[in-house]
Amino acid sequence: MEGSSSGNWRDSIINQIQNRNRQQFICFQDLIAAHNRLFESYNVLRLENMQISVQNEKLRCERMSVDMTNIGSGFLAIPANKIAQLESKLLAQQEELTELHKKKGENAQMVVDLNKKLQEQELLLRATEDRLEKSITMVNNLKAEVQRYSVCKTELENLNQLIRDEHQALQLAYSHLEEKLRKCQDENRQLVVSLMKYKSKDAEKLNEENDTFNRLRYARLKKELEEAAKDTRGIPPDTMPPECGPIVEKSAVPSKAIIIFDAHEGEISAVKWSPVDQVLATGGQDRKVKLWDISKGTADCRGLLVGSNAGVMSVNFDSCGTYILGASNDFASRVWGVTDQRLKVRFS
């Protein structure tokens, strides 16, 4: 369809140029025909002029012969009417000759004008031929460009088809890999479920063991405390004041917690009392060491010590309660100041 449309506009341009050339040639043919007719008229008029000149010369010769005859015959009388006819005929011939000269000048001027117009038309024809040649060259260039574009279009279509084939192959490979990934995810999910089941079983088993151990430990501690409570040792009489009777001390096991609070985000790994103040230090898996003031019967956060890269497993104060040491799972220990809560030393 594109080839037919390109051929149609090229044929249309060629037809228009041919029609314009034909019209201009027709104009030139009219000028040439008029020019030829003028030359024919000029030749006819020149021939008539020559004939009139010949007749005039004949008349002049006849007049001269008549004059010579008259002179030879002793001035014989010539009829006046014949002389008048000859003079009128001569005058008419002269007027006709003058008119012919006038027509000759007009025809010559017309020939000059026509020659000038013919030259202008020739220049116009030459310019038209140049434009026609340029148009033909342009048409040829356009044909070559159209052919080049057709070749480029064919190459692009082939390249596009190749890219489509590659895209289809990549889609197939992607679908295969996606299916493989889905299978791997399903297997991974099943493995995670199995692992969670095993971990749950291990946790239940560990919890049972811990519960058993805690029950045994609690029973042992309870038994020891009961035995300790039954041990009532009195003060020797010789050391007691005379006004006091025997003193008996009683021991009791705590039955409830005094303060319950959330110290860390996660498990608490270490707890330590300050040797000088009612301050409690805690360390947890959130990599923080916290100081708690217990003097008012509630746990008020007194400070937050940071800088550890792993969970804090152990904390301890110095003998003066000025510094606190924390050991973490990153194989490092750190010392903070209790007052300014700044990291002082790091050991690794």
C-alpha cells in the first residue's frame, strides 16, 4: 500500500510537469507561427515593393523615352490627360510605397518585439527545464531514500521479530524459574514448618525439664528453709541480761513479690544490687544495662547504659558503687560510670 501511494504521488508530479511543459511549448508554437506569418507577410510586401519599384522604373523609363521623343520631334505636344494620368499613377505608387515602408517598419518593430518575447519565453523555458531537471533529480533522490527506508524498515522488522522471539524465550525461562522458585518456597515453607515443630517439641521438652528441675529445686529449698526455721538456738544464759528472758529468732520464706516491673525488651540475663545504695542494675538481650532506684518502693529508671553490641550476660558494681561492669556476648566487657552514665573502658 505504501509503494502504491509513493508511486501515485511521483506519477502525479511527473504528469503535472509534463502538462506545464506542453502548455509552454504550445505558447512557443503560437509565437513561432506568428513569427513565421510576419516573415511571410514581410516577404510578400517586399516582393510587392519590388514590383512597384520595377513598375515605377518602367514608367520613369517610358517618361524619359517620351521626353526624348518629344525633344527629337521638336517638342511635339503630349496630351495633358495622359500626363495627368501618369502623374496621378506615379503619386499613387509613391503613396503606396510610403505605406509599404510604414508597414515594413511596423512589421520590423513587431518582429523585434516578438524576438524579444521569444527570448524571454526561451529563458522561461530554460528555467522551467532547469526546475524540471531539479524536480527529476529530487524525485530520483526521493526514490533512493524511499528504497533505503524500505531496506531499513525490513531490517527493523527482522530485528523486532528477533527481539520478540528472545522476549518469548525469556518469558518461558522466567516462567520456568518462577515455577522452580515456587516449588523451592513450598519446600522451604514445609522445612520451616517441620523445623518449628521440632523446635516446639524441643522447647516443650526443655520446659518440662526446667519445670521438673525448678520443682525439685523449690522443694529442696523449701525443705532447707523449713529445717532452718525449726533450728531455734537460744542465747546462752550467761550472755543474756538479767532483765531479759530467752530470745528466739524466727525465719520465714517470702510469700509474694514486693515490686514487679518490666525491665527490658526481651529476656533479662543479669541482676545486681549496688553495695552502697538501693540501686538495682539489670542487663538484658536488648544490649542495654539499666539502673533502677528501689528506695521509694517502686522501680524508677535511674539510668540507661548503652554501647554493647550483643546481649548483656553479666553485671557487677565495684566496692564503692561508682562504676559498673557489664559483660556481653560479643566477647567484650565494658565499664560505665554510675553518676555520669558514660562508657569509660572497653575490654575485648
